[in-house]
Amino acid sequence: MASTLLCRQLAVNLQQNLRLSAPSYRCISKAATKSSPDLEFDGPSMKTEVPGPRSRELTEQLDKIQNTGAINFFCNYEESRGNYLVDVDGNRMLDLYTQISSIPIGYNHPALLKVMQNPQNLSAFVNRPALGILPPENFPGNLLDALLSIAPKGLRKVQTMACGSCSNENAYKAIFIWYRNKERGNMKPTKEDLDSCLINQAPGCPEFSILSFMGGFHGRTLGCLATTHSKAMHKLDVTTFDWPIAPFPRLRYPLEEFVRENAQEEARCLEEVEDLIVKYRKKGKMVAGIVVEPIQSEGGDNHASTDFFKKLRDIAKKHGCVFHVDEVQTGGGGTGKFWAHEHWGMDDPADIVSFSKKMLTGGYFHKDELTPAEPYRIFNTWMGDPSKNLLLNEVLNVIRTENLLDEVSRAGKVLMDGLYDFQARYPHLLSAARGQGTFLAIDVTDEATRNNLIIKARNKGVVLGGCGERSIRFRPTLVFKQHHAHVFLNIFNDILAEYK
Amino acid sequence: MASTLLCRQLAVNLQQNLRLSAPSYRCISKAATKSSPDLEFDGPSMKTEVPGPRSRELTEQLDKIQNTGAINFFCNYEESRGNYLVDVDGNRMLDLYTQISSIPIGYNHPALLKVMQNPQNLSAFVNRPALGILPPENFPGNLLDALLSIAPKGLRKVQTMACGSCSNENAYKAIFIWYRNKERGNMKPTKEDLDSCLINQAPGCPEFSILSFMGGFHGRTLGCLATTHSKAMHKLDVTTFDWPIAPFPRLRYPLEEFVRENAQEEARCLEEVEDLIVKYRKKGKMVAGIVVEPIQSEGGDNHASTDFFKKLRDIAKKHGCVFHVDEVQTGGGGTGKFWAHEHWGMDDPADIVSFSKKMLTGGYFHKDELTPAEPYRIFNTWMGDPSKNLLLNEVLNVIRTENLLDEVSRAGKVLMDGLYDFQARYPHLLSAARGQGTFLAIDVTDEATRNNLIIKARNKGVVLGGCGERSIRFRPTLVFKQHHAHVFLNIFNDILAEYK
């Protein structure tokens, strides 16, 4: 491994020398310089269109096994480094999408490779335990060192799960169990409860509901999907629950210029939330919980004000609903704070906070009272994966040691200033630049133009992702620095010039 | 690592020498000998009650973070080897439960450690891709080499997922999508379909159902849970679907002695299946699929005859329902064939076969026509984990190279003969020994006695698991050999003597 890294360092040095004589990158505000030498590449390098011939060949192979309609291209993860994703045709791209926002500290981070090279850690990778019955010795300690060190305010319990959907599914179950227990006055379930639940009938299986928002995304398993309302193709033809769906505020950006209009819009949505809670109660489908993303991500990077979330949290309390903040995409530092809900500045922001993606393991934090009294109620074979906890622990060390959240804020400012500049210069094309930290988005005139921009950017060496109907979302790693923002802005500037 | 293994080998040798002078193990039929020298221990070694003081201390720590009611004890996975699980108090136990049937070739198998030590593989562990959009170069090849090399008859497509529940959830979605597409006559969805599905309404979200069986277990997320009917505590208080639930045959064992009675019981259940399909069709809840385990595992190791499954498969065809065989627990070799449904000897056994546990990755095989035509319909961020595919590939190599399925049959015969002997000698205590390969079970008089037996066995160095109301299930690894069966039988023989 050491020799591979050495070869790569030599290659990088060589490239830097070449770069000095190549005037291909121009910068809007200042030169794209790097603050410290590392093993990362210093810019994109494109050899073919993307997907290139090798990617297309592999897509054909895979198409015999799976639907490949969503495949962008095939990757060479061994050669990828930091913010640069290398594909199988030798193209090297600056990655601002990061596997749908799930690479925390870049590709092949040396600290993570070191975790893998430590013989003491191997056992965690080859012996996956049934964590709920036979955990490894270091499990409680690792939870304390890693996950609980970043627990949201007021939440001292955590349950790991294998992915984001499983996290939300189990959080919903914990919500139902808590709610029914409250209804039963903490009494033990009756024989009728126990018998009827086995055959999917009330009273054992009550008709509860989770209130969610239009445009929200909470996963694609059947329970989660009942609260997901971002794109029709996610939900089409799948049997679901009749659960209440409230409108999510459709704000005008920049937020500071439309304070009054936005406040009205938010008030309208909050009123609808309360109406729905009452309406579903009358229908006999008690709203046991409210689930919401701090920023609707898949649905189009839709923001709401701190005031909105405070009032929503109050409504949940008033009506005895669990308040579940889904930070699967927003969590892990991209907004400049570890959890996006920290921007609300509340003392008691949530009863449940679910996570996955950049956290490497799925799971959810929760209030003490949301721990079921009985075992096996929140349970499955694996209940997460200690090998992911191990890697997460190291990710958190790197975030702290390198003050990455400050870096995110700095790089985010450069990126945001660039987006503001673009939308000022191309108002017919771009609008509504918005976001926090590097968790940013901008709207494009229409879906087709947005998709074209993404493809053009890719062919110039930048990986971007779409969201909503016509937005581009920016989801770089936490090691995305100011100079990376400049690399992106220069390339995008060139692309936009074609739209003058 | 090499030095650790060397130390361990020395320790094993030392132990073998000690063992020769220790007469503690007696054997029912023949001496517990090992066929070949390996790095495994040669017997249990107990130092404390289980859970011991260190396990109890760690349980107290973990209890501040999670419900610990299901924790058996804490493990030292680094020191565990082959069929022997070592706990944090230095107790070494022969493991016949294997993390709820999910350790395929034993703890710390050298072949798996080697995978981890190969620098070329590290990247797969630290760069988890979004497989649905940006797969690694070796992804199609690995699917072909590993998963598709063991694809059930007639199934040429495979979709990986993170766990068993996600596998079944997505299989159910694929079933619904296929069924609705058929209803629509392969036409594109209408605008009304697309609009209504976003708000959880028909026609976009049709009211389909999956028929399942009493006693079945298919996972604990909301969709899966609607088809799980093994224990009340899994389902209590969780909102669910009104889906049809058929009786699963309650057979008398040994099967060959009760052929006529069992055939009648199976006919009764099959009749009920057809009645339910018709009844739910009339209710407007078309039965889009039937899900069944080849052996109901969590529900109590309930078997049915090949004839039952053939007729059930025919009913599915007759009524246009997808036939989904859930091999999450039965798959991977424990029954002596790679898939339990192979024992049926059918040409077209299933439309979908889901897997997880011993397969290390979740997922499901399916017929070509169950691939949705559009991308993003079966999709999530990770869609499995290539690092698990890598380990699975090596597991399959070991299974083939070491002819482990033959070993399973041989060891299973010793185990089964022992169980038959026990139930003949303790008819007031044990009954209904049953199973295939090493995938065996036996019934105990009542739940309390079953639980006591399991605790006593643990304190004598054998890890067992319960299932159903009063059964013990045997789920050893695929490297569980005849001599391991003898070790277990000797210990259990001693325990049973107390019940004379």
C-alpha cells in the first residue's frame, strides 16, 4: 500500500508541475491554491466523454442482471482520492455529489485506510455479530466515543441500524409503541392486544399515522414510503397507508428579502398541520408522530425558517405527537453544524433524530422514554454493523482534529458567493441559490436544462446531482476546501458562458 | 496477525495435550476426533457462569444507551475461532446458533482474514458507493462470480440490499410494480396514477396485498411486519396492513410416520390459501404475491412437504400471484443444499428468492419480468455493500473447495441421530426432532423448560437458540463437522441426565 501511495504522490507532483504551465483553469475571484500538500489530485482530468467506452461496456454487462437506467458511470474507487472520483475510463472528476451525500471525508482517506490496516480491527469486519444479543466487548464504549459524542441535545439513547430506511422504519415503530403505551396508561398489553396483533388486527395493531410533508423524502421501504412525497416514480404502484400529508412551505429566496411573504406561507402550512392532526384523530388514525427534514433534500432543497420549525415542534408537543427530525441527508456536518437542526438553536429540538449516509451506519437518537420497556420490540439480526461504527469513530476524529466544520463554513461561503454571482449574471437561467455550509442548491429554468448542465459539468470534470424538479444540489465532502470551490466555479463559469 | 495466529496455534496444541489427560468429554457413539488440524479450539472451556461478571458490567453500561433485555452476553470476537465463540469472561462455547444463523464459515476464517489483508480490497471497505448510480468496476463481475453462480433455478436477475428486511421490502415492491403493470396491460401510468401516488391515494397506490402464513417471519420493517406472524412482541402496537394470513401446516413428526394425517393438514391449509385469494380479491385487495419460508424458522422450525410447496406454487400460478420464497434464514447451505427449496426438486420453484444472514449481503433473485422497466423504482442510496459481496465471494470459494455442503449432510446426520436418540430416551421431555442437514430442531415440553435447557447448555459451553414457543433450533456454521456434533451431543447428554 505504501508503495502505491508513494507512486501516487509522485504522480501528483508531476501533475502539479504540468499544471503550472497549463493555463486551463481560470478563477473568478482568486487562484485555485491548496492550503496544504496532501495526496489528493489538484484538478479534474478528462480523457473521454462520461460515461466512456468502458463504463458503457460494463453497463451492458450489468444490464443483464439489473435495471441500469440510473447508472451514471462505473468508478475506479482504488484510484479515487479526497474530493476526486476517478472513473473506469481514467476520467478524474471533482465530486460535489459524493455518492448521494454519503462520503464524509473523501475517497480513500488515509485515516480510514489506517483503520483497515490495523490487525486489531480485522475481526470487526469478518465477524458480523447479532448486536442485539451478542455484542462485542467494545460496543458500549464505541457508542459512547463515537455516536453519543455527537448526540443531539436532549437525546441520550441511540439505536444503530443498517441503513436510512431501516432507521426510519424502526423510529416509526418506536413512535407507535410509545404512543400506544401512553394510551394504555403504561398498563401491560391485554391478551386481546397480543392475539389480535398476530393477525394484523386492532386493538393489537392500532391504526396510527405519521404526519409527513409534501416534497419530503424518508426512504423507500413500505413504512418510510408512506411518508415520502418527492417523486412519483418512488411511490407508483406501491400499496401504502392513508396518513396525513401537510404542505411544506414553498419559500422565496433569498430568505432575508422575503421575510413577510415567507412567514405567511409558513403560517399557512402550520395551520394545515394542526388541521390534519385533528382531522385524522376524528378518522380514528391518531397522529403518533410528525417526521420532517431540516432541509427537504431529495424533494428540491426546500428550506424553512427557524421560526417554522420551532412552531412545528410546539404543535407536536401540544398534540402529544413524537417529533422526529430526519437528518439522514442533512446530518454529519455538511451544513456547517454537525446536525442541521442545530441551526434552530433550540433547547429541545427533537424526540428522535435519525441518520445514515455520511454517518456510515444508519440509526436514530431518541429520548429516554422512546426506549421500549420490553426486549425484541426494536430488533433485527444485525442491528447495524460494528465495522461501520469503527470507521465512523475515525471519521469523527478527523472532523475534530482538522476542524472540518469550520472548513465547511469557509468553503461554503466561497461556493455560495459564486452561486450568487452566477445567478446575478444569468438571471434567465439560474435562481434561488440557497443553503447552509456547503449544503447548497440552485434552481435552473427547467428540468431539461438542469439535466443538461449536470451532464456538461460531468464532461468537464465535475460531478453534480439534481434534486426536486429543476434544482442542482451541492453535497461535497467535509474535506472540500475553498480551493475546491474555486475549481468548480471556474469550470461552471465556462459552461454558463455557453448560455449567454 | 501472523504472530497472533502462531500464538494461538501453540495454545491449541497445548490444550490438545491437556485434553488428552482430561476425561471430561464422553461420547455417545464415538470419540470426538478432528479430521484435520486447524486453528480451531478442540472443545469448550468454561470459567464463569454466562453471562459472567464482565458481561454483566458491560450490559449495565449498554443499558444506559439501549434496552438490553435481549443481550445474552458480550463476546470477544478477536479470540473466537471456527465454531467456537469466546466471551468477554474467557468462556469458550461451541456455537450452534451462530449470531441467529448468520455466520457461514465460522469465526475468523483464515480465508476471510486474507481478503481483509489484501491491499487491493481495502478500497471496497472505506469507499461505500451508491451502487445504483456509481458502481465499482468489478461489480458486474463479482455478481456473476458470486451471487449468480448460486442463483436458484430460473432466476437470472439479482438485486443486493443491506439486510433481510430491506430485501423483502423491495421484493414486495417489485411484486406490486409487476402486478400493477400487468393490470395496466403494460401501458404507461396515467397522470392520475402519478399524481395520486404522491398523496398515498389510489389509483397510483393500489390496495394490493401479500399473502403470508401464520407462524411466518419475514422481517420487522412495516411492510415485512405485515407478513410476519411468529411472536406478538414483534408486532404489538405497530400499524399494519389488512393482508391475508393463511394457516401453515402443523405437521406431526417424524414426517414419514404421519404421511396421511399430514397430507390432510396440508390440504386444509392450501384450501384456505385459495379461499383467501378469492376473499381478498372480492374485498378489492388483490393478492399480488405469496411469501413463504421453506422452513418456518423463527416461528418454530415448522416444515411442510414437497407436495405442499408444489401445490402452493401451482396456486400462485393459477391466480397470477408472484411466488416469493424467503430464504433469509434457510439459504446459504445449512439444509445440505445451498437453497432449502432445492429439496423440492422443482423446475420452476419460485419467482423471487430473498436472502441475507449467512449470505453476508441482503438481496433477492428474481425472474426477468420482475425487473421494473424504469430506473429508481427499486433503489436506495447504498443498495447493498460491495465489501460484503467481496467476503461472500470468498465464502462461496471455501464452500466449494472444502465441499462444505457434503460436510453439512454428514454432520447433520450425526446431530439428527443424536436427537432421535435423546427423544427416544427422554420422551417426557423431548419430541419432534426434525430438519434437513444441520438445520435441525427439537421440541421441549414447555417454554420454561426449553429456556432452562438453553441456559444450562450455555453454562456447559454450548450456545443454542430457541424458536417458536418451545423449540430449540440448531443453526451451526457450514464448518461444523461430525466431531463438533459429538461435542454437543456429549454435553447435552450430561444435561439431560439431570431430567431423568
